[in-house]
Amino acid sequence: MSNRRKFIQHTVLGSAAIIGSSSLSAKLKSGATGQKPLVVSTWDFGKAANAAAWEILSKKGSSLDAVEAGVKVAEADENNQSVGYGGLPDRDGRVTLDACIMDAQYRCGSVMCLEYIKHPISVARMVMEKTPHVVLVGDGALEFALANGFTKTNLLTEKSKKDWQEWLKTSNYKPGINIENKLYKSDSLPGGKDNHDTIGMICIDANGDLAGACTTSGLAYKMHGRVGDSPIIGAGLYVDNEIGAATSTGLGEEVIRIVGSHLVVELMRQGLNPQNACKEAVSRILKRSPQKAKEIQVGFLAINKKGESGAFALQPGFSYAVRSEKENTVLPSKSHF
Ligand code: ASP
């Protein structure tokens, strides 16, 4: 049997075991019911991003154009210290950005540890469309961006610089829970808090085609060069146009270990609705380390081909924004704890 087939069999059997053992019988309802077009994105700040995506979706534009335009709103917002321009830096004071994008034909592009570029999602899209590769990192990603018309911007705002300098006084490194919303809502970050941050957006357009985008400045005050789940296809984002799409937020290291977003999509393939698929993925993290799970946040968000959405997180406090013909709202995700 080929390695690939063994892997698929193993994955499917593993998932089936978990589904069997956990209560598939717990019949949680999915979020929205069957709407197209539909766009959903992580955290409260997803609402403004959804509005930009909706501009495109409501005019029968493509899901790919919609997710790029949508997350660019969060990337450009300097008051959002969790994504793009104004994002909190690494421990050396460098703002390094991660982003990926995926369309309905399994085409995907990603940039990791990219500095000085305000819209990493657009560079990721260009990697997808203009190169034979999927991922470009660091200097290579920057060179590629500059060669393709992007310009250099200092991404470290005065506010983020001040917060980083405050953090340096203790250099206490512990990812905070739900810090994305706190960073967005409050105008000052208490020194000594370390953070993780992301917008993940997934959508289905009027044609029924899916796409997704995920972009982040990653864990604040991370080691230079650290990359989380967000720009990793399968971990922070996955799109399968036959089944659905998923994205994640929270402590990326834990999401990478279970290839979270791909797992959520595969669980939907087995018949789970989006919320239950997210719940099963969360329970896999929980099962691996029940103790650690108490101290961290991970949230998944998913949509299926029918236009249903759902989310699930480890901790309360994860929210997601939904935009469709009928809805324009931010919903609290259900959570394990
Ligand atoms: N998942 C992101 C990372 O680990 C951060 C987050 O979503 O909070 O880089």
C-alpha cells in the first residue's frame, strides 16, 4: 500500500474512532443554515473584514477575491495589533507576518516571516498565481514582493513599539487567552502579556465555490523566525471545494500538531456539520494534553458546501463574524470549558 493511502486510511480510521467515542449523539446545531453567498471570519474584527468581502460576494464576485479583500481590512487596521500593519513584533522588535490563501481548485499560496509588507495576503496570492511554488519565506518572500510591485513600509507603529518596550521590562512569555479581541478592543496592552493573533476568513460565493485566507502577525514577542499554524495550508486554513473550508486561531503550535483545519474538513467529509467538526478537532487537542488545554486557547471556524457555518473553541471568549443575505453579526463560539 502506498504511503499516501496508508496515511489516508490511518487518518480516516483515527477520526472515526474519535467520532465514535465522543458523542456524535450530542447533536449540536450548526451556526447558520444553508446560505449562499456566505462569509465568516474569526473574532469581532471579522465584522469589518466581512463587509469588504460582502461587497464582492453580493455582486456575484469570486470567493477568492472576496477573502483577499476582506482580510486586507484587518491587515491595514493599525488599531488591530494582531494582524498586519501595527501588529505586535517579535522579541527583537521585528514585525514578521504570516499569511496564506486557498481557492476552490486546491491552488494555494503562502508567505511566512515576511517583513515590511503591509498586505502579506496579496503576496501569498501572488505566490499562488505567479510561481510554481506554494510557500516563500523571509527574505525570499520579501524579494519576491518587491520585484512584483509591493513597497516597503515600516510596520512597527509607535503604539506597538511602546508595548514591546514595556514587555521588554519583564520579557515574560506566555500566550494569552482570547488576546485577539482584547487587543482589538482595548487601546492599551498591559506590559508583560504575550499574545497570539489572527484573522481567518472562509467563504462560499454565489457560484457555490469556496475560498479562504488567513493572515497574522503571529504570537507577539515570539522568537524571531517563529511561524505558527496560520500560513500553513492544512493547519491554519484548508479548503476543499467538494466539502467545505476551515480556519483556526489560537496557539498555533497545538493546531499544527493535529493539522487542524484539514482535520475539520475531513470530519465534515464524514458527515459532521461544521460546528461538530470543529468540536471534534478541539477534543483531539484536549485529548493529547488535558492539562495544557486548560491554559491555552484554540478556536476553529468552518463552513460546508451547503453554506452552513459553525465554530468551536477550547475556552469561552472566541467569537466569529457571519455575513450573508440574512445575517450580519458576531456570534460567540461554543467552547469546551
Ligand atoms: N494562530 C496564530 C499563531 O499561532 C495566532 C492566533 O491565532 O492567535 O501564530
